Amino acid sequence: MFKQMVGSLRYLCNSRLDICYAVGVISRFMNTPRRSHLIAAKRVLRYVKGTINYGLLFPKCKAEVQMELIAVCWSSKKQPVTTLSSCEAEYIASTYAACQLVWLEALMQELKCNVKKPLQLLIDN
């Protein structure tokens, strides 16, 4: 039952970015789930039920506007190194984000989409 719940939650992560972290943590215990993990999964399901009207909105408009309004690329993962400060962790994450930004720019140019320059990378630290 636990594996089915987590599988459903992982599928739901495609449209509900707000539960990705919690589902990622719960997913670490797929091999040896305990009662506490089942309770946590049920709690995420209750959260989803309570926020059923939330989600990503894909409006029908120009590609340039959609790029500014919705998440095109996102990632959430545990970093492979132990950092000594939150600033250093943000620096590592922003380096990865910059690489993704360069790749997305090349993709958009290949698709003949107008890319506004300069590209901005915003971080909060």
C-alpha cells in the first residue's frame, strides 16, 4: 500500500511542484517503510486534497509569455557535497541553474524563438 501511495504521489509531482520535496523524502524509504512513513504519505495526500485547486496553469498565449509565467525547468535534489554555509550551497545550486539556463537558451534559439537578452538568474542569498 505504501509503495502505491508513493508512486501516485510521484506521478502527481509532475503537476504539483509544491509537494516534490516531501515526496522525495518519503521516497527514500521505499525498501523499508515504517508506520511513520505511511503516516507522512497520508499527510501529503491530505494536503493535496485540501489544495486540490492548486497546480500549474498553462495559459494559451505566446511562448515568450509562457516562459515568463510558468516553470519551464526545475530541479530539487540533495547536493553531493557537504557545504559549510548556506551561501556556498546557493552558489553550487546557482552554478547548476546557470548551466541549465545556457542549455535552455540554445534550445530556444534552435526552435527559432526570440530570446530576451540578457538572461537573468535570480537567487535569494
